[in-house]
Amino acid sequence: MPGSEQGTTRGESPGRWGGLFRTKSVEQSIRDTDEPDAKLRKDLTAWDLTIFGVAVVVGAGIFTLTARTAGNVAGPSVSLAFVFAAIACGLTALCYAEFASTVPVAGSAYTFSYATFGELAAWIIGWDLILEFALAAAVVAKGWSQYLGQVIGTTPVAHFGSITFDWGSVLLLAVLGVLLAVGTKVSSRVSAVAVAIKLAVIALVIVVGLTYFKAENLSPYIPPSKPGEGGSGVHQTLFSWLTGAGHSTFGWYGLLAAASLVFFAFIGFDVVATTAEETKNPQRNVPRGILGSLLIVTVLYVAVSLVLTGMVPYTELQSGDATLATAFAIHGVTWAKNIISIGALAGLTTVVMVMYLGQTRVLFAMSRDGLLPRGLAHTGSKGTPVRLTVIVGVICALLAGFVEFGTLEEMVNIGTLFAFVLVSIGVIILRRTRPELPRGFRVPLVPLIPILAVLACLWLMLNLSVETWLRFVVWMAIGLVLYFAYGARKSVLRKGTQ
């Protein structure tokens, strides 16, 4: 069929600009996974992937974000906000599941984009994922360090004159780096233990919380709307800046705004797709891992939010530092704070591990394609990219150890949503250009479902600040400079077509 080997034709000059949009065929991507020196070991099952998905999605957010959103934005309807967010996230998850079952290769959205949009778009999304995973791993590692301080009773931070060093986050990244270098199967086993701990803590919270549950606290389920405090200038959302719309909380607007906020509690399931190349029977197991983990975390989020808002009136959660522990403290259950801190430690450990894993796999795929130095894709006898694991660990440790992030955390959100948009569009394109490809999972109602996924992600992106958008544009500009200075000249695909 015409185009079935698109991107692998020999002896055809792509021209100065044509090569930027040359796609790498699915067949070539799969063949590259058999390179002896850059081959990942296939160890993972659907159960392993589900654990990874739950591990990366359920972090400290369930212990903090739920309470703050209920108290300040949505009231008891925060549980419905989680449902809305899960639907939006589920639309994208369906697209990831189809792509991962069709192109079971490391790299996730980067690899998918190479097969549909071409090399330039693949580089852009790869550069975007580097931002997402590196920042996420460093930011969450710092959060882990704060919870460690609560458990051990002292701050894991050292001061050297004007320099502050967060040794707790660096210690975590060092330990996780060793585990990931040993192998993904070992990492999965460690994740399973940590996931079991945090799920036990969540179960305890739900069971104990139900003993204080009062149905009248859920009324009114959607509190009356009232004016809220919004940012101004570059600190306001892009939607507010474009439309001049006012800012309000509670009511239906507050419910929709809450859905935008809690959507980010689901971020991370896409990392499961980066392990497709290391999965046994990826056509079946990767979709199961992605969709199964999303279903589990949605049930957990809704259950916790219902119990929380049933324990105390939402008006008692309106402080900026409200958490699940706040609701228990109101009822005199002071021991819950330490239990929740332990659950948060376990939750954040697995989040950092899987983000760290995702970062190395994206860089691995880009290096194997020549867009980054090919030597970084070396795996050796262990079947893991040890060199990349060390490099990523050092960079993330420097960021977590010495940098205060502040509003940079929103960069993770915009990077993730941008990747979601491209993957959703890519499903439509690949269905048209390569309809004959075997697909272990197929998105229903194409193109409707992918279009709805794109619209949902764009809406969420509009609710990010102008400041975040400006930083994102600058990061992308730096990436384009690097691509034309190195990647475009070293690309294995372009060299093979000249």
C-alpha cells in the first residue's frame, strides 16, 4: 500500500525543508527495537503497567488538592469535578491506548508524533516531554522531602551561606536512579510495595472518615456562585486575558474551574505508554494498563472527595493549607496527620520513580533516532539505558537540590496538555494514512472522541496563566535552536534518505 514504508525510502532527497516533515514508519520504529546495542528488555505485564499508572497518578494531591479545591472553589461538588476531569482525561487515554498498541515503541508521544506529523513535530514534542518529566520529577522530589521532614521531625535541608541544599530530594533521586538502572521489573516491584502502602492509607482515611460522615454537609452540593480573587497581568489565566472575563468561585463556573484544577491530579498516566517497548504483548497489555489505572484512580478520587466533604462543611476547608488531615483534626483525630504523611511519602516516591523512568525512555528514543547523541541509547547487558539514567538523575538532583520552583510547576501542566493534543490529533491522521495497520486497541467513534479530547485539553490550557504560556514559548524556541544546530544534521532518518 502506498505510504506503508513512508519515511524509510532510500535514495530520495528530502530537500532542505522536506526532511523536517518526513515521517518515520511504524515498521521502521518497530525494527529499531531489535538493535542489539540499544535494545530494552521485555519484562512488564498488564499488572505492572497498572501499578505504574496508579503509582504516578496517585500522589500527595489526593491528600491536599481535594480539600483545597472543595474549600475554595467547588464545595461538595468537587467529587463531580473529579468525574468531569476523569472524562476529559479518559478521552485522551483512549487515544494513547490506540497509539501504544499500534506503535509499541519507547518514547510515547514523541514516537507517535514521528509516525504521524514528521521529524520536526517529533522533536518539538520530545523537547516538550523533557520539560514535563524533568520538572515533574524534581518538583515532586522536593514535595517528598517536605513530607519526610514531617515524619522525621526535622527539615532535610542544609544551608551553606546563601546556598540552600535540599538533601532529602537528592537522596530520593539517587536511590531511585539505582533501582531504574538495575531494571524496570525491579522498579515495578518497589512501586507495587509503595502503591500498597498508599492505598492502605487511603482505605484507612475512607473507613475512618465514614464514621464522621453527615449527609447534610453535602448540601448545597453546588454552593451559590460568588466573586473570587483572580490574578492580574501575566498572572491571570490566558482565557481571562483574552476575554476580560471575571473570576468567580462556587456555582457552575466554580465546578468547571475545579475540573480544570483537579484534572492535573490525573496527569501521569501517559507515562505508561513510554514503557510499551518493555512490555510483553504490548498490543493487549498497554491499553489495559492505561485504562485500568485511570479507572482505579478515578474511583479513589471520587470516594475520598465524597468522604471529605461529608465529614465537615466545606466552609471549614477554606484556608490555603487545608488538607485531609484538617478534616480529621476538626474531629480531634490528630493521629491522622502522621498516617497521611506516610501515605504521601509512599505516593510521592512512586510518582518520582515513574516520571524519572518516563524521562529516560523519551531521551532513549530520541537518541536512537540520532536527534540526540546516539551513544546515549546504549543499553548493554542489563537492557536498561544506564547512561541516560545517570544523566537524568544528576540533572533532576541539581534542580531539586538547589532550585526553588514556585510558579514553574505549571510548566508541567502545559507540557502535558500539549502532548495530549498532538496524540489525539495523531490518532485521526494515522487512521487515514495507515488504515491497514494492526491495532490492538481502537478508539471508538473516530474522529469524534479524539476531537473531544483536543477540545477538552485546549480548554484546560486556556485556564493556565499567561506567565506559563510565555515560559513555554521560550522553552520551545530554545528547543528549535538545538534541533537545527544538532538534531536536523544528525538524524538517522534524514541521513538514510539523502
